[in-house]
Amino acid sequence: MTMSHPTSDFVHSRLGFGCASVMGKVSKQESLRAMQMAHEQGIRHFDIARSYGFGRAESVLGEFMRGRRDQVSVTTKFGVVAPHLSWKTRTLMPIARFVADQVPAVANRLRKRSGQVLAQKCFDLPYAQACLEHSLRELGTDHIDIYLLHEPPELNAAQRDDLADFMRRLVQAGKARHWGVACQHLEDLHWARTLQPDVLQVEGHLMNAHALMSHEAGTEVPLLLTRPFCGGLTPAVQAHTEAVLPGTLHALQQQGLTLGDFALAVALRLAGAHGAVIGAMYTPRHIQQNARSMKHAQTNLDLQKLVDQWLATCRTPNDEQRL
């Protein structure tokens, strides 16, 4: 379940554990249990950010990595500013989690509010240096495997040069093994590539496969793809999958496979031979399902053939308007 970077001996698992919900929607103890279960299933790459969990998630991952640093790899990011939470807010968060679990409408409102709170961004070099030092301290490590700019706006030429130079110096100093850009939109990939990063991160799944392939045509930069299950395999996702290649769902059923198996296999193919897929998984069922889907994606030849057919159809110009 591992992949290697084309320019180094760096190896991590092709399926990564997404930490966006740590200390937000998911409590510390629930997060630690999920990380442990994922680790036991061979999922050894963890994707986090300075802002996750309102700035508290990295310390949880650092606690999990204690004694395991040589067994795991980690991506973290900077640029989205983590807000300061008052003592009262921190105290009320467990109650908010419980209510959100019981009432979906409350969960949606909290998710929207969290997005508004985390809207502030900063990519100044002093802030970048401070974030690096804080992340290393919280993670309990002397280096970060992949260090990313976290959804930056399109920067001017001077800002791009300064940040790219800063990130390259971190790699040269051994503070990071690779650096890159986490893009908010597919359209950001074009300007992000001008920085010549080692890695790019963006959403990649069934619903945007056609557009992603168009943006990535002819490029060699490894991809870390997020939201491989589109945030939920809804009827709309099922209909889209079938519209691209009629008979796909029936073929999966005949093979004893699920749409989740197919979605992960497609995301892995989109990520490329040196890329990886990052998924959220916090229950034993989801972790086991994802590990199972990964095994199918890598060993089931019939599934691989179906993925090839689906993506080939997805690439054709006649499908552009339909997609």
C-alpha cells in the first residue's frame, strides 16, 4: 500500500488518513482511536494542517506519532490562520459535537460557521517560519515529510518567488522532505505548477475526473487527491458514474464490488503512480472499508480494467458537455 516519490527514496502509503475533523467534529480520544485503527490497517500517511481543529489537531497527531515516527509520514500545511478559541468555547465544544451528531441541521450550521472562522489567510514569510516551528513542536518531530501552502490565492510574481525560495530552503535544511501547494480549486493548479513544487494537492473524484484530467494533461507532478468519495456517494454521484459509462454499476455488482471500491480506484488512478489519496475515516467500519477498497484497487484486474474504460470514456470530447 505504499508509493515512492520519483525524485527520492521517500515512501508513504497511497491511502492517507485525513485529519481535517480532528479536534473539530471529532474528539481527541476518538481521533487517537481512529489513527490507531488506520495504522493497524496499513494506512501510514497522515494529512493535517496548522489550522485543523482550530489549531489543536497537530498536537493530537503528534501524540499518536510518539514512538512511531519512523513508521509514518505526515503532510502539514500553513496559510489558513487558526483562530484563538476562548476557554468557554473549548469547554462547549464536546456538547456541540454531541448535538451535531444527533441533529444534522446543527452539523451543517456548524460546518458553515467553521468555514467562515477559518477564512483568514496569511502567507507572509515571518508567519510561514512561525508556523513551521509551531508545527514541528506540536508534531514532536524534526522534519515534515510534505509541507504545503494551504489554499493560497493566486500570488503575484514576487510573492511566488519568495515563498518558493523559502520552501526550497526548508528542504535543503532538512526541515521538510518535499514541498508543494494545496489548491482550493482545480483552476489553481495552473499557476501553482509555475512554482515548480514537488507535490500538488487538490480534490479528485468521480465528479471532477474529466476536469482534473484536462488540467493535469502532460504533467508529472505527483498529486495528493482529497475527497475521493465526493463527500458522500449520493444518488447524483451514482447517476453521474452511470452516465459516463452505462453499465458501470451493474458491472460492479456482478464483481461483488461497491461504488466506494470504484471511487477509490478511480481516485488512485487520477493521482498517478507517485500520488496518493487522502480520505476521512473515523469509525472502524469506514477504516476497514477503505483498506478493503485499497486492496481491490491494487489487486483486482477486473476492477482496474473497468476503471480504464470509465476514464477513457470520461476523457472523450463528446462527454465534456454531459459532464
